[in-house]
Amino acid sequence: MTAKKEEIVLHPIGEIKSEEGKTWIEVKEQYRLALKELEKFTHVNIVWWAHKNDTPKRRAVLLSEELPPFYGKDAPSMGVFANRSEFRPNPICVSATQIIKVDLKEGKIQIPWTDAFPGTPIVDIKPYLPMADIIEGADYPNYLQHWPKSQEAAMKWWAEMEQE
């Protein structure tokens, strides 16, 4: 059956779980076979639904006028397609993270962290592929030049910001 042009139907394939300092993606049983060979990769891109922000009011946000302090004092207001806010017409988010362990039988992908909350529905998982995911010439606008250039550097940056 084909969906109508204005209708897209998504089925969560799992959700984020966290307990005792460990974080993982728990994949629903009917999708676990799709994990085969994932353990050979070091990182994944997680596509998730920002369900806690899925309200008509937040879906109507097109302009982010009050940005978090880490954007810097010179950052202008910007459209949601120019930032990674969860407040957007379709609250779809993408996060890259390391794979610590894949348990095909239990349907678990252990990860060190994610910016999605426990209970967040996972829409898709894609292996991180440098040939597809790294763009050597990519850069930030001038007002974001203080941001780290990699996820590894960002971890230290976030930790330092939290201590301030």
C-alpha cells in the first residue's frame, strides 16, 4: 500500500536505553536481523524522533531567535534548517556515535553517549562511513568558529562548559 503524497509513515525500530551509566540502542525483535555485520563498524549515525518536543507549537517553529549560550554572543537568529534544534516542522534528529558493542541476539548496540533521551524512538541506524560522512572542506559560519572541529574535541569542550 502506497502512502499519500502528504503522508509519511514511520515505524520506530527501537529506542534509547540508559541504566547504571551505560547507554544503548535497543532494537525491536523484528528488526534485529538488520544488525548483522554492524559490529564491524566503529561508529553509527542514529536517526531519532524528538518525541518530547513533538507538539504543534514546536513544529511551527521556523526561526530560532533565542539560541543557547554555546552559540556565542555574535550568533544571529537563524532558521531551524540552519541549526540542529529539536524544534522543527518534523522533529527528526541525527547523531553520530561510537559503537562499543553489538549484541545481535539481544538487539542491543552499546554506545558511549547520545544527545537523545532514554525512551527516544529510533527511526533508523546507518553505519558511519568516512567516504559518505566526512566532507573535508566543511566549515562553520564565522560566528561559530569557536566550536570544535570534531566530536572528540567537542566532548572535552562540552565537559569544560559544564564546569563553568
